[in-house]
Amino acid sequence: MIEKSIFKKALLDSVLSKIHEIENSDLPYVDTDEGYDNRIFDLIKGRNMASGISFRNRLKIGIIAAILICLTMIMSITAIRSNSVKLLTNAHKEYFEIIVTSDSNTFPTNIEKIYIPSYMPESYELKAITKRELFTQVIWSNNSYNIRLQQTIVSKNTNIHFDTEHSKLEYAVLGGYELYCVNAEGNRYVSWITEEYSFLLVCPSDIEFSEIEKIIESMESQEG
Amino acid sequence: MLSLYLSMLDEPESNKRLTDIYLENKAWMLRLANSILRNEEQAKDAVHNVFLETVKLFRKSPKKASEISKPFLYVAVKNSCFSLVKDTQRTQVISADKFLNLGSYENVEHIVETRDAYKQLMNFISSMPEIYSDVLVLKYIYYLSINEIAAIVKVSSTTVRTRLKRGKKIITKRFGGIL
């Protein structure tokens, strides 16, 4: 007889392994235009367009929560700067929370500058770029694994949770930027927030952190 | 019809959750759909239909819907594709195994022996026909009702019950049942 909890976990893991195969396969990507994405967003949001887009993933068995890295050039994580983004952090028992707030309403309403790294680890080639009004996604691939960079606008009261119940949240400082990292399911999730955008870099866990540093440091802006 | 669904999601939390789900998963969902349908436009329709059903689930059972994750989307996309195929080819139902090479069915007696019992269980589940494992996933992981499962896999409630029964029978035959 199998215990129900074990059976459930095996069910989950068997499907997740199939999804992992898809994500790392050479199946062609399907590009979507802005109209398609807007159809989905209209379907999801209905009349309420006020809420911003934030990365908030819940970690369940076999599923990793996305990590957001708070990145400011001048201030520390709890410092306050007038007329700029204020980041408040709270450490709870099961999750770590970052709340974006500001005294002024200076957040962008669309992606004005796209940040793309000029450096990638050897063998990774640019695979796909998705540009939308509120987010961009760039994917590199070496035919076995993908590296993905997502950029979205932040807005007042953007709220990000890191599920720390099932994985260890690591903190690092890189060139004055504060990074929060999580390793899970063979991937490393690295995220940070600037005054205008939030970034999420997802790459295989076996990529050295020194390589990730080079990727982040090589980010260059392009007009959106 | 869309306007009906537009009024459904009034909760900002639900909006954020679903938007995040879309942004995080749309790439592999579209690739999966395209691999089944071999048509990008139909693949987009299939993924769109998945979110239509997901919005309905959010309206009906917000607590269950808040647990939606990758396995749910995987099952939903696959069955959305098969439903599209059935609609266009009414005289022929395409078998799940024919499209996907990701988990082919093996006879119970031919399961590879492994020392790790859990790995053996996982391999066995992966080798089951996906018509059975799909409903087991939606039932045991997401606690959906028979009718809710029927809406996702696009079959009748009776068929869902039959598939659940047969899926559990396969597990019981091999492992003696589920506690």
C-alpha cells in the first residue's frame, strides 16, 4: 500500500519531470504578439487594471517560488530616500516579503528601456525576445538548458513574497546591489528591483555564481 | 462571451496570481500545445482556452484555483489541444500517446526495477496512460470535483469517474492501493 502523501508527491514529480523535459527540449518557441497577450490580460483582469504586475510565486512541493532581489544603487534595504522607491522588508515564518512603495508616483507606465546582458556563458545563444508594454522576456539556450531574463515595471504597492518554507533564501551583495537567490529544482532564481523595474534571472544551478555576476554586470539598456 | 468572464475576476489578488501564472508559464505551454497541434494559431487558441477555464475555476472555487501550478497547466493544455483536435476531426479521436513522446505506456510487468521504491513509483506513474494520470493529478493534487475535472479534460463526468476508477485500479494492481 502506498501512503497518500507519497503518492501525491510522485504524481507531482512525474508531471514536473515532463514539464522540465519540455522546457529543456528543442521544441520550437511560439511567439505571441501584443494583441494576444492583451487578450489574456483582459480575460484575467477584467475591468480592474489598477494592480501592477509583480512576481509572486507560491512554492509548493516540487515548485519553487520566484525570488526577487532588491537592488538599489544608493540606499540599503531599509533606508528611505525621498522621491524614490522605498523597499520595506518583512521576514515571516514561512516567507520573506518585500513591499515596494514610494512617496511620489513616479513609476513608469510602460517599459521604456530594455536591459539585456551583453555577456552570456559559453555556448548559450539568444533564442527569443518578447517585448510588451509592461514586461519583456529574453531567453538564451544552449540546446540543453535555458537562461531566462524577465523585466517588468514596478508600481506602488508591488508586493513580492519569497517562500522560505521549502527552500533557503540566500542574500548577496554585488557591486552595491542587493540580491536574493533561491536554488530549486535544478535552477537558480536571482532577482532584484531598481527604481523602475524588477528583474528575474533564471538559470541552471550548475552555472557558477561568478558567471551570474558577469551576466548582471553586463546589462545594457536599449530603448524599448 | 468574453465580457461574461471579464466581470468574474474582481479580486486584485486573483488578477496578480493569474497574471504571474501566465507570464511564468506561457512559453512552455505554447511549445507543448504547438508540439501537439503542429499549428501555432491553434496552439495559441488552446492556451487561451486554458485560461478561460482557469478564470472559471477562480470564480467558482477561488481557494482551489489559488493552488494552480505547473502540473495543472500541463494537464489543461494537453487536454485543451486534444479537445481542439476532436472538434476538427469528429470521426477520429487522437490518442494521447500518439502526440506526446514524453511518457509512453509500458506493461506493468516491464517496469524497470530500481532500488529506490519512490523512484519506482514515479516511473510507474510516468508510464501510465496519461488519460488516467491526468485525472489522478487533478483529483489528488488539486482536489477538483468530478465536474471541475471534466471541464478541464473536456470529457463527460461519467468518463472522468471511469478514468479515476481505472487509474486507481492500475495503481492498486501494482502497489496494493493508496492509503
